[in-house]
Amino acid sequence: MSDRLVIFLVIVLIGLVSTPVSMALADLDVPDWALFSGHVSMFLAGLICAEIGRRTNP
């Protein structure tokens, strides 16, 4: 598989894992802003890791 495809699949996996976690946290009455910021930070972390990986492995 292409390295770029693997990186995108890892980002998608991070997004899919965040959904059940946020569903569990919603049952614990966590505020909506905290759930939203958690989703955004997971996607941003995946994109940052992808950029770091792309620059170190040309």
C-alpha cells in the first residue's frame, strides 16, 4: 500500500475510535463543547502526525 494511503487510513481510524468514546462520555453528561473539542483535537493530531511522517519519509 502507498504510504499516503496508510496515513489517511490511520486518520480515519482515529476518527472512528473517537465516536464510541464520545458516545460513552455523552452518557456521563459531559458538556457538548468538550465533546466537540475532543473530536477536533483527535483529527488535528492525526493530521500533524501525517505531516511529520511525510516530511521525515520523503
